[in-house]
Amino acid sequence: MPELHLAEAATPPLGRLTIVGLGLIGSSIARAARRYNLAGTIVALDRDEAVRARVAELGIADVVTGDPQAGAAETDLVILCVPVGAIGAAAAELAPYLKPGAIVSDVGSVKGAVVAAIQPHLPAGVALVRGHPIAGTEFSGPDAGFATLFNGRWCILTPPESTDAAAVARVRALWEGMGANVETMSAEHHDHVLAITSHLPHLIAYNIVGTAADLEEATQSEVIKFSASGFRDFTRIAASDPTMWRDIFLNNREAVLEMLGRFNEDLSALAKAVRWGDGEALHAMFTRTRAIRRSIVAQGQETAAPDFGRPRPPEA
Amino acid sequence: MPELHLAEAATPPLGRLTIVGLGLIGSSIARAARRYNLAGTIVALDRDEAVRARVAELGIADVVTGDPQAGAAETDLVILCVPVGAIGAAAAELAPYLKPGAIVSDVGSVKGAVVAAIQPHLPAGVALVRGHPIAGTEFSGPDAGFATLFNGRWCILTPPESTDAAAVARVRALWEGMGANVETMSAEHHDHVLAITSHLPHLIAYNIVGTAADLEEATQSEVIKFSASGFRDFTRIAASDPTMWRDIFLNNREAVLEMLGRFNEDLSALAKAVRWGDGEALHAMFTRTRAIRRSIVAQGQETAAPDFGRPRPPEA
């Protein structure tokens, strides 16, 4: 899908937008909301003093605060951009100060298990519309964000059917205003799909980098030196934020273990083909996987450039 | 390690250089040898007529031929750039026409098992100096190559101790002339190191992409749509040439299965931590893997740019 060429909204669709947690995602939302005029006032709420100081320096929010009341009062939409394990506590802290008609959303990578952590805290008249933008890099913190992070990417919303349609529409409008394509599905289905597209790949990447780190004979220095032969791709994913990923695995364990089971079955078959020298089976397996990448590129979810477009030495 | 700023050699160190198989690697060697004036005459030998026609069109070789005798006669250095499983046959075909003092080399990703396929074919006075450049992309064919592919990358040579030192020096000079850093080690050690830095990562990537392709509930179209959450990184590796990779696994099976065994042990421990909700263990495992990526970036084997430097939508 093509990137959108976004115009600023004439009147901001949100009066006051509160972003809780100014990491990669939160700070990107702040930048995009400013850039595309999606909120009259952008409030950055973070309990880490160093992060607040940096956000103020960067000038990406209108209000920077560590106080839940100041962050929540009079806001139209709160987006919780903290690790999945911290979402419940963040919601509980803000809940007493939310006005009726306010909307609470988040960007967490697990949807099922976490609803129970938020919903009970919310007062009547406050809608919960959870979301998950499929976008990011391996970097963390307020300096890592950028305004176009969501442009041309998908954002999944998982509102139960009973959710106020107007609230869902407002959250959808925010994401579309940042250039994202929005799809809605059940929390359970989300967690199932993300287990294979995201959680299992991260588990595998963390694992193989760990295996390499433990080798005696092939020393670590050789692994690092010769990493360009494939290994270095895995290290990017395995450099992602440890707290965020710990929380994802703790909260989506059933879907992850189910996908891991399938992965292991397939890996046993592949290992058997290697052991028995079954070249025909290997070739067949290695051929069908190419088509998937072609589709991802065709749908605009990946660059067509070789090697992810990694910089090449110039031909001098 | 910094990229080299290469100057053309004043006099080419090789009179005649024959490249057998004009794929990604072979055509990159042809381009680099021309660019940096490393051979008086560059001969491209390929048995595929379509490849020969394209190489002639691209103008990256002085002589383009499908005839082993024309390719081998009077040449100083032959580099076999064909899949590992085809190296023995290619060497056998050329051997009768090689002059005494000629050198035979290759670029194969497996070193141990394949020596036996080449050495018996070579006449007396012809040295075998095997090599493996740690460089490439997921693309194949003569159009995919480029002159700076080896610049700042490593090339491993695996000559037995009995090999003529002058022959090793000439092969080393060719790679250094193309900007590569050269290291020598035993074929056995090479295969062991590459099993973890390259072969196992490819096996894992092919496997997870295959697992995703087989899912019923989460349809393929959703996997493709939401691939940007991690999965798409794996599809790049799993888009590599199937014949090349079949041959690698068939020829380095012991080292690959040994590394796979370690990987599986670690994965079982990780799965157990997920199942039992051991957040502390997960966090510890996810923390130590970050350092390895930092070292790879520090040593110039990886870009420091987020997301491999994938193109971002411009802030319009």
C-alpha cells in the first residue's frame, strides 16, 4: 500500500491528547500529532524525570508533566504507551481524574490478557478502545521517535462490539491522521496473529543470539566478525527493549507456546531432511518461502531494495 | 572496521582471471576486478546461455564464453562461483585445460566436505586456494552484483598448510584489492563458525516463514499485512537462492545439526521460562543479547541506523 501524503487537519479533531510514556512509540505519536495538527494540546505524561526533561528539550509536547491528575484532567484521549505489564497500573492512576466522555487507548502488543487489567479501573462514561500500531524500530526512548513512523503501516484496533462507535471512530481518525491503515479485529485474534508475525520471531531471534553468545569453540569475536553472513539480521530484533518483550511473553504465553509448538514440528522435519540428505525436500521448502517476501514487498510493507537498503560503500 | 577507499592498481596483479558462474558473487567479482584494475583480462564462463547474453550486455567481462577450454586456457586464477554442489563438476571440467602455475579458488559457503570434490581433479602444479567472502544480498543473478559488495567485508581463506604460499598471497591480494579483509583458518573451523553465523540463521528463517505459510486460522494474508512487526526480517533471509542453500545444508550437515542441537536446548529453556512466567529469567536473557549487536555495529559489520536504514516516508 502506498504511503499517504498527509495534509494538516484544518481544525484538530482532538482538543486535548495525553500520551503516557514517551518512548519510541509515544514520542512518535507526539511528533505526528503536532505535525498533522491532530490535537489542540498535546500532553506528555511520564514518570521518569530524565525522559520529561528530554521531551521538554525536544519540544514535542505542549505540556510535560509527571503528575497523573495534570495529565488526565480535561483530556479527550489518553494513549498508554508503556510496556504491557505497566498498562494496568497506569490506567488505575489516571482513572480518578478522567472526565466523562474521555477515551482510553494504548499501543500494547498483547490485547487479550491486558483488557482485564484496565477495564475495572475506568469510571462510567469512559470508553476503552485498545490499539496496536504495527510499526517500530529496535531503538527506544524519546529521541528514537519520528513523525512518519506510522505512515503506510497498519494499526489494529480491538474494541469489543459493545464499545461506543463514536469513540472507536475518534481513535481510528487519530491513526488515519498519522498515515496508518486501520483494521479492527477481536483481541483474541490479534494475539494469535501477532504471535506468529511478531512474538515468535522475537523469541527465536533472542534465542539464536543467546546460543551464539554461549559458544566456546567459535569465539564470540568470530561470531561478531562474520555476522554479515545472516546472523546480524537476528541481532537487530534481539536488540529490542527487554522489559517490553518480557511483558509481551508473560501476557501472550498461550498463543506464543502454540506457535512455538508448530515451529518446532516444522524444524524437526527440516532437521530430518538435513540429516538424511534429502535435497529434494530442502529445495522444495526453500522455494516456497520466496513468494511470501514478494507479497510483503508488493503490499508496501517492506522495501524492495536488496539487503533492506542497508547503506553500501560508494563506488569511488 | 572502516571501508577502504580503493585506488586502481597501476599494473593488474593478475594477467587473466576466469570467473565461473556469473551470479551475485561472480558478477560482483567481475565488476570489482574491472573497477580496481585487478586483472588484465576478465573471462566470464557460464553454461547458462541467458546469463552469458546478459553478462555481454552488461559489459562486465572482456571475454564471455560457455566453453570450458576457452575459459580455462592460459588463465592465472579461476574462481568457481557456482553452488557448493556444482563445484566438483566445474573443477573437473576445467582441469584438463589449466596451465601449470594456475590457481583454482572458489567462494563456497562450505569448505570441509567440498575439498574432496575438487582436489582429485587438479593436475600437478595447479594450486587450490579456497575462499569464502562474507558478503551478499538476498538477490541472485548477474544484475544483482555490484563492485563494492566486498568492501569492508571479510573474506576467509582455508588453504591447508602445504599450500604454495605464493598462490595464497595472490588470492589474498585479489580480495584485498576488492576492499575485503582477509583471514585464514582451517576448513573445519570455517564450517563450524559459519554454521552458527550463517547456516543455522538461514535454516531458522526458512523454517519460521514455512510455519507461517502453513497456518490456517491466521491466514497468510494477515501474516503478510502485519509482517512489519518482526516477521519480514526473516523473509529476507528466506528469500535466498534455494539451490545454493540446499547444497550448503547437504555439505555441512554435521556442524549445522550440532548448532541446531544447542539452539534447541536454549529454546527449550526459554519456552519453559515463558510457560512458567519467569519474568526475571526472560529479562536477563533479553538484556545480554543487546551487547552483541552493539559490537557488530562498532566493528563496522552493520549499519548503526535504526531498522537497517530501511527507507522512511519523508516528513512532508
